Amino acid sequence: MKNDLPHLLIPLSLLLVGLATTSVVGAQGSVTVHEEKEPIIQSFDTRLITGLMYYNYSDTTFEDQFSDNIPFYGFGASYGISSPIGNISVDAYIQRTDKGKDGFFEEHLDDIYRPPVNTDARFNRDDYAITMNYQFGSIYGWQIPLFVGYKWGETTLERTEISLSTDFYPLAQVKTNFNTEGPVVGAGITFPIAKNKKHRAGIYGAYGILTGEHKQTIRGGGDIVVEAIPYTDTTYTWKVGINFNGELVKLPIGKLNYTISLDSYSYTMDLFMYETDSPLEEEIHSVNASVNWAF
């Protein structure tokens, strides 16, 4: 079992929309509504995301615990309006991981009814989110963004169990799906870290009460298939983190920005269908970077 986090993947990190929407401040192009008033500035940006996460999945009911360092990638887009009353933007993103791998051998020396078993697992997690963000005007360059959104998560875990006893099925394949969706809210604070204010740092946090669904299918020897009834319950999630962003270069149309983030978040659901106090938990700690084209 791999339980050590890499040195860089400390649970610092950012919130839910993880890699941060490009600020509407400083965006290109303007539309003047009334000549005597301040202009309303519109912006649009797209971004590519990549990074590395430490992922850990565990539940006490089925005695599953798997972890690995997994690369991930994603992309997103946002549209924003900046006006005298503040900045408003809508953001959407998709994030997917590579396959994680883990395995272990259990002798079950204290249980005469359970034979030695070798377990090998593959797993991945995908995330999707849509958020609406509002940002107060700056005070000495400090800004306070607020956001509300809706988030989806899909975890697929497939494991193969090889029994070393002839009294049991020699090979079993178990597939687990853990899906979540629901609303999230969050807030943060950002501040300049350069005199020209083209580079900023931010601290974010968010919390969500989601609906989680756990489903498991087991294939034994031959055509024997056991499919558990999907179990649905409340899933609590939180995410915190920090990020750094700024301008890389101006382009003929718009500009190219960067974002570097350290994120940490978790999901928790109780599997009361099987026993009392049997939590299913996911933990993710990641470092990621994105390149944003804003125009």
C-alpha cells in the first residue's frame, strides 16, 4: 500500500474549482454602455490544465484502501464582466486522471474462514464543475472573490482478487463506482505579489453537501455475477488551497496567463446500508499548472 505523500503534495490547497478562473480584471476589450459612465469590460478565456495528484480511497465496509500518485489533465473556459459594482464571471471545467495502480497480499492469519488473497487494483477519478463568481472591487490591490456552483465527480475502481485456496473461487473481479454531485459554495482572498500587480496570490476554501452513490459488481467463477443495489446518501466535501497567477506575455489578441495551484480536498459518505459508522473516504492532494489565453 502506498501511503507516503510526495514532498510537494502537502495538503495546502485550493478549492473546488481548483485551478482558478482567470480574473476578469485586466481583461481585453470594452463595451461602453453610456459615455458618461465607467465602461463595462467583458472577457473570455480558455485554459489547459495538467498536474499530479496523490489519491487515496478507503472504506471500512469492504476493507478497501488504495492509493497512488496519478497524473491528470483538463481544460476550462470562463466568461466575465467587470463593472463599477464588481466583477462577475461564469466558469466551467473538466478534469480527468490517468489510471492509478495499487495492490497488496492478505494472509488473513487470524481468520480461518478467509483464504490468502492477492489483490490488484486500477482506479481513476473525473471531475466536472460549473461555478458563478463574484468579486468585490479591490482595496489596495486586495480582492475578495465569492462563488457558488455545482460539481460532479466520478470514481471507478476495478480490482482483481486471486484466492490461494481451492475452496473459493480462484479469481474474482470487483468493480466499484462512487459518484457524487451537488452544490458547493466558497470564498477566498487574493493580493498582488509584484509592484506592477501583474502577479497575484490567492487563498481559497469551499464546502459542499452532495449526493453520493455507491455501487458494486462482483464477478466470481464462471458466469456468477453479484450486483449490489446502489446505495445513495449524503456526501460532505471540502476543499482548500492556494494559487499563484499572472501574465506571461501579451499577444496580438489578448494575453497569455499562468496559474500554479496547490489543492487539497476530500469526500466522506457513510455506508449505513451495511453497518453503522462505516465511512467511505476519498482524499486528494495535488499540484497543478494551467496556461490561460484571455481576450
